Amino acid sequence: MIPVLMILAFVGLLLYITRNQLGVSGFHDYATASNTIQTVGITFGVLATWYVGASFTAWAGFAVGFGFIAYYVTPYAIITLVVMYLVAERTYIWGKKYNCETQGELLGARYRSRWVRAITGLAGALFSVPWLLMEWWTQGYVLSYATNGAISPFWGMFLGVFVVIFYVSMGGMRSVITANILQGVYMFFIGTGLMVWMIYAYFDGFGPLIATVAAEYPAALTYPGEAWDPPTAYWTSIVVTSGLAGFMWPWVYNKLFAADSLKTIKQSTLLTPILGTVFYAVFVLLGLGLHTLPEFRANPQEAFLAFFTQAGPIPLGLLVVLITAASLGTVSGILNAMSTAISNDVSMVINNRISREMALKIARWTVVVMGFVALAGAAVQEGLLIFWALLTYQGMIMLFPVVLLGLYWRRANKEGALIGFIAGTVVAMGLYLTKPAFIAGLGWSEGVYGLIVSLALMIIMGYLKPEADHVQGMWEDIKEARRTKQVEKVTDSTLEY
């Protein structure tokens, strides 16, 4: 009963804190919080969105079941934050100058293409669906576990759906960031502190824990770990695909449009990887400790919950609140990004006569519809959802050349972006469906091959056509913003395409 009361107390606090953010002045405020979010908000907004609730179930299976391979998240996180640093300045400058509110709109402005805007916006929304389902499932499962089955996973999901739909649909990005601050602070300080305490209470500290693992299960400290033998290239593959695609998710990328200044983004780029690395390092170390205990090694996905259950109702309550916070932080960002993509990058491209008021209504109803449609995830096995979620990286990585070349290479054009993204996605998904022998034999995931195709086609198309007329002006925007430290906005009419 205590864990349930702690979850309800946290959810109540969340709703209380976000109560003043539930009114928005228009679509721009809904999508970007009117560019008012400062360093703390962006830092914990990215952190809370990035570390999913399923880390403590699905990804715990990696740490407890295999060991070292779970650390793939650390180098991939570093790569992702390098990508964040590379895209931050130009995204902020062009986003503010051309009044961009979503990732798709920014790409549409850069390439002067409605199709680039619509396809990238829609792809980001569709590839996010498995993550949304997985996080709903996690919320339902955790609440059911905390009540010893008294509350079914479905009704646990329903509680999460109701809470998130309420504050996301009413308050948009401002409510999402406000909630993310609470969730991120809890995750880092309470969550990290809780895991450190458990390591010292049950394994006598970090040194003795590592010494025990090294003496009894040395394979858990080497790649890939115990009971699994993928090719060495598999490690590089999952690091590269996850790292390059990690900041392409619209629910992470869109946080840049909410920042109040470029300084805020740069400070957040420094702070987020530090906080994230500390949190995840402690998480994996505790997983390695549980690997030494056969009862947890036999069922690694439930190891954290079972271990904290043995520790008593208070530690279990703190853990289930941690998982709930991580899960709510992720799904709120996903729903906000999906709703703005559908209303701004798809609906307004299909019918550019849609008013801003109607766009806001579409965004809010998208949150409601997608939230309740996701309840169907209660009937889907978690393992299948994890598989789908990991597979989506193989598609999202196709956005990497579209974004990076678009931001840094003048010759990148709309034809290359469209052909490269579509062809790369077809190659990656085609290899996944056909499963040729060389995929498993060489160890490189399907997305790597798709990325090579996408990048090559963008470069080829870049040299087949002259530089687009508008590009020189956009590069001048960057120089002028750096020189004056200010960004002068233009009207939407200058971006008709």
C-alpha cells in the first residue's frame, strides 16, 4: 500500500506544480512555451525525456542479464550530446528567425520544401509510437507490481494516460517542461541516491561490488557479457545508430525551440551528459551487483523491482515513483511532439489555410486520441515492444544526414533530402524484413546500411544540382546573428514553398 500512496503523492504533486501552466496563449506558446525556458528547464527536460521508465525493466535486463554491454548507452549518450551541440546554434538561429516550432518545420525552411517538412514530421511521429506504447505498458506494469496485482496493468496505464493527457493537452510545452523539471530532479537526486544507498547497503560499496563481479563473473565485465556472443561490430553498430539518432527524435529535438537563448542551450549541452552519465553509471553498477545473485539473474527484467521489494516498502515505493517519473517524462514529451508534428507539419502542409487556432485544437485532440489509442498497448507483450522500440532507431538515423548536412553543407538540397531519407529507410526496413545472412554475420545493424545509402544519395544529389538560391541568405543569417548576438525574425510569407 505504501508504494501506491507514494505514486499517488508524486502524481498529485506533479499536477499541483503544473496547475499554473495549463493555459496557453496560442499554438506558438503550446509548441515552444514562447521561447522562455531557461537552462534548468532544458537540461532536465532533455534528461527526463531521454531516460525512459523501461530502463528499469527492459534495459535492466541488459545490465543484470549480460553485464558490460549495457554500458553501450554511455558512449551513445556522449555521441548524442555532441550531435546536440552541433545542431544547437543553427537550429536556434534559424528557428527563431523563421518562426519554426518543430523539427519538421525547420527542415522545411532549410530545404524550402513542404514535402521535406511533412515527411520528416510524420516519420518522427510514427517512429515514436513504439516508445509511447512501451512507456504506457511500463506505467501499467509498475503500478500493478506495486499493488501486488490489485490494480491491473490496464488500469495502471489508464491512470498514466489520464494524467499526461490532461497537462500536455492543456499546457503544451510549458507544462511538459515544468513537469520534466520535477521528474528530472527526482530521477537524478533521489534516484541516483537511492541506487547508491542500495549498493552500499547490500554490496558494501562500489569497490567490493566490482571485486565480487570480477572474481565470480569476469565475463560480465567484458564485451558482450555472459550467455551471448554477437560479433564485435554489433557493439559499434548499436552505439553509432543510437548515438546519431538519439537527438533526432522530435520529442528531444523540439526542446531546442523552447529555449530562451543560445547560451541556455550550450549550458544544457554541458550539464545534461554529466547528469545522465552519473545516473546511468550507477544504474549499471547496481545491475552488475544483481548479476551475482542467481534469483535475479534468472529473471533480469524484473530484477530491480524484485530486489527493491526485498528491501522493504519504502525503497520499493521510491523506485516505483522513480520509474513512474521517468515514464511520465518521456510520454509527455512524445505526445507534445507528436501533436505538434501532426497539426503543424502534416495538417498545415496539406491545408495551409488552417488557422493557428485550429492548429492548436488539432494538436490538443491529437494528444487525446493518441493517448487513448495507446491503451491498446496493455495487450502487447513488453518484449515485443522493446524490439519495436530498438528497431525505430534504424529508421530515425536516416534523419541524421538530412539534419546535419542541411545545417552545415550549402549544397544539400530538397531532392537529396527526400530521396536519401526515403531510400535509406526502405533499405533499412527491407534488410530487417528479409534478414539476409550478412546482417547477423557481420554484426552491423540494418540502419547502418540505410545510413550509408542515405548519406551517399544526399551527396550525389548535392553535386548534381547548383546551390539553391535561398541558401546564401540563410548562411548570412548565421553570420549576422553571431556578429550582433541577436536574431531578427522574418514573416511567415517569406517561406512560402
